[in-house]
Amino acid sequence: PYLLDEQWDLGDDNVVRVCGKFDVLDRILPKLKAANHRVLIYSQMVKLLDVLQSYVDFKGYSYRKLIGATSSEERAKLIEEFND
């Protein structure tokens, strides 16, 4: 429900506590990063990607965000950056 209504301001640290999937992600990502893995997360919901972007910014992870409005040139650049 928090994704659908702009009135909710949970704060970056509370996103993990209100969503079970973010809780799991919050436990898994540090382990993957420590093992030098890269992670690809796919979603058709742009709003979810916005929330995820806030989370990774808060945690200090680097990321590339591709959405349908991303131009083909920018998309190619971001994919290359991810693969390097």
C-alpha cells in the first residue's frame, strides 16, 4: 500500500521493516557484495524501482536503472557499465 500513496513518508531505514521482500534483500545484498557478485533486479513497476532506488542510495550501493523511457543509446551505455 505504501507504493500507491504519496502521503506515506516511511524514511529510508523503515522501507526494510515494512516489506518482507526488502527485509530479505537487506540481508542478502551485503553477502553478495562481500563475495563480489553483481545483482540484476527486474520489475515492470517503475514505482517499485523508485523505492528500490531510494533503498540502494541509502545503503550506498551502486546501481544502473533502466526503464522503458530510457533511450537506446543510454540503455546500451548502462548495460555496458553493468557488464564491466
